[in-house]
Amino acid sequence: MTDQVQNPADNLVDLFAEFAVDKDKAQKGAPLKIGGSTFMVAKANSAEFLAGRIKLFTELNEKYTEEQRKSPEFNAAVEDGLVRLYAKHVLVGWDKIKYNGKVYDGYDEELAYQLLKHEDFAELILVFSSNRRNYGVMTEDVAKN
């Protein structure tokens, strides 16, 4: 029996393979299949989304006083603004969907907003959009598997 010398580098994680993001996929969306429909979901922390969030909170802070910011009305305005941001910058497309008995062909931002008002659907989209593996760069090692 021979002793095999193991290379210490064999146990190291390849940080590029683990964390590199395909910027095009992150912006234009990665496919998420639900039933017979495919949704395009952009990465949640895109530059456009983050800029929109800053703008939203700046506008709301100017509109509401410090005391009003403790109100349910303010919380509702924040939630509505965030749903609109997700509709514009995260749920960025689909092929064909059926909603409330009607078939929709192609993306519509207002419909995306309505869809994201359904908490369970919104949660599915937000979890997908936050998973870095959905936007990873295809490396040789990943392609081989």
C-alpha cells in the first residue's frame, strides 16, 4: 500500500466558480419555469433596482414626516413601492401565462405588479432572484457535470 500525497489545493473552494455572476443574465433574467410558463427573473440587487430603492426611500422620506413614518399608511406606501420596483427590475419577463382565467402573451409591467401582490408568488420570485447560483458564470468544471 502506498501513501498518496494529497494536494492541499484540492480541498479549496474556487471562489470564482462559486461567486462569479453572469452580468447579462443578472440584468436580463434567468429562466424560472413554473408549470408551462417560463418567467425571466433578474438578480435582486441589480444597480437599477438599488438606484430605484434609494429614489423610493428618498421620495417617501420627503413626503412623510418623521411621525408619519411610524404609520400603517407609510408602511403600505413602502410595500407598494417595493412591489413596483420588483415588477420593473426583478420580474422582467415571461413567455405566456394564464392569470385569473385570461392568457397573457409577453411581459407587461403593470401585470407583473399585480402578480407580485400575491405573497406566495412574490416570495418564490424573491427567493429565486436572491440565489446567486441562478446567475453564476458557467465554468469548465460546472459544464463537465
